[in-house]
Amino acid sequence: MNATLIHHDTHDTRPENARAGSRPGTGARWLASDALVLITRGLRHTLRSPDSMITSVALPIMLMLMFVYVFGGAIEGGIEHVAPVAYVDYVVPGVILLTAGFGAAITAINVTNDMSTGVIDRFRSLPIGNWIVVLGHVVASLARNLFATALVVGVALLIGFRPTASVLEWAAAIGAITLFVLMMTWVSVLFGLIAKTPDGASGFTFFVLFLPYVSSAFVPPETMPSVLHGFAEHQPVTPIIETVRGLLTGTPIGNSAWLAIAWCVGILVLVMPISGRLFRRRTTS
């Protein structure tokens, strides 16, 4: 990757103001080229670390199989009065979001690796925007997580998941999942910038990964003790799951869609500028 950037830089004999875009379209073209290089780098890291990718896909699939085949009979009988769908249809939307959480954790580790191994100093010596380094991680995470989600849905279809969604509902569900993945990725970027070591980054993401378990992912919140019920009803993951579940299986959505959008957009508005300032502080100190 460094060789690619160096090649890109050594063939740029124009003055710096040309790279900044003094001529129409020049700046945008170079920014797009730099962004593509950094995004490709992020995807190559994924391909070179298949164990991380396998883990982020295998764990959610194993959980789905365990809940459907090991606990499903007992759980389905206990929740049929509040969740009038087959348990496999109930649990798959939650597993989809859990997959995004595992995948986003990899982003935190990758960001921390960049910040602690000195590669950022190499990037600073090249005529690229600092924010493009973060953009590469974010776009690579989106691609990685959507691919993992597709694999999980494929396995779910094999074990009996039967969505009733129309084309428009599928598109809306994919949009909701993408928004959630984007939000989770930026949260992971922030954790990766705060952490000093990859192990620390992994630890920071533990709390976020725990959220789907205390939500409507595996059982309705109504079946939980009162304290957990209140938390499950009012945390960000539950309305997102309810929105995806409603779009795919036809269960009532209510105001979950608006709450899901509000949570995701609100967290993004909060986390993105903080991440940007923290990245600039750590790369200019």
C-alpha cells in the first residue's frame, strides 16, 4: 500500500496548490484517487486477516443456530403471546445487527493499529488529507459488514427464515442496516482512537457488543424483569431491530423507525466531529 502511495506521489510534479484544486476538478479527482487507495488498503487488510472475518461471521451464525435449535423450542413457547411469528423469523434481525457489532469491533482494532505502529507518520509525509485515512477504514468496514450480513441472511434462509418483505421493504431494511453499520463503525473509530493498544480497543467495544443481548434481539423486552425491561425498551439497538424485523417479517413497527433514525443520526452527529478532532490531535502532536 505504501508503495502505491509513493508511486502516486512521485508522479505528481504539480505544485501543491494544484493538488488543492486551483484548477477546476483537479482537487476532487486527487481526493477521490487518494480515498480509493486508502479504501483498497482497508479491504486488503480484511483479505489478509481471514481469521478476523471468519470470527465476525461465525460467531453470530453460531449464536443464531444455538438460539434457534437449542433454546428455540422453549423460548418460542414462552413468547408466542407477544411475538406471533416463528422464532427463527424473530431472531434473525437481531443476529444481523449482532453481526454488524462484531464486524465494527475489527475497525476499532485496525484504527488502533494504525495509530500505534507509526504508519500515520508515513501518511503525514504524503500529500493526502488526514481525514481520508479514517474514510478508508469507514468504507472498508461498511463493505465488510454488509458482506458478512449477506452471509448470515443466506444461512438464515437455509434454516427456515422466511421474510415476507416486498422489494421496497427489503430496500428500506438494507438502508436501516447500513445506517446502523455506519453508526457502529464511527463509534468503533472513536474507540480505536482512544485506545492505546489493540487489546484496549477490543475491550472498549465490549459494552457496545453487549447491547443486542439486552434488547429485543432474542426475546421480547416484555418477558424481562422490570429493570431490564426498561433498559431494553429505551436503548438504541431495540428500535433498529424492531424496524428491520417489521420490514422483513411484517410485524408492527409503530414509531420504531423514527426512533431508529434518531438514535443513529444523533450518535453520528455526536461521534463524527469528536473522532475528527481526536484524530487531528493525535496526528499533530
